[in-house]
Amino acid sequence: QVQVVESGGGLVQAGGSLRLSCAASGSTFGTIGWYRQAPGKQRELVAEISSGGMANSADSVKGRFAISRDYVKNTVYLQMNSLKPEDTAVYYCKARLRFFGSEYWGQGTQVTVSS
């Protein structure tokens, strides 16, 4: 059974840092990514990392956020630095199966950045 579980959200002041974790289990995974959805806005890609370690991130977070992957723990991390109020959103992890392409979403974790 595939499970995708996020953790690490919370309330932080502007300029602060948070680290999100996404633990994927139950299969072999290809690309795993972080997305976010602010109230009234569409869900958008924040950053993703392939099974080979290739990373991609949105322009809005380049230089502030970093995605990494622990292949032993099957966990993807999103280190978020220099947080801004506009980073406030529910952050979701999406994991794609490596061999079949099916995608699984986590339940989301709230990140709130106060000004």
C-alpha cells in the first residue's frame, strides 16, 4: 500500500526557516515533488527531484528553498529559508511511481509565515 506522509509545517516569522519532510513508502518511486496551494489560488509546483537526483524548482523559491532526497529512508526534504508571507500555503507532496507512473498525494501540511 502506497503512503505519502508530510510533516514539518508550522508558523514562522518572515525571514525564518522550516524544513518539510515527505516520507513515501509501499513502492519504488520516481520523481517526488512539493506543491503548494494558497487560499483562492491554484496548486503550484514548488520543487521536485527525480529518482536520479535531478532537481527543479519554481523561480519564486530559487535561492531560498532547497529540495533533497534520502534514498535509504525514501524521504524528500524541502528546506525553506528566508520565508516570506507569500509563501503561506498548504504544502503537498506528490510521489510518482517509478515504473507505472501513478501519482500519490499526501494530506498536506500548513505553512504560515507572519510578517
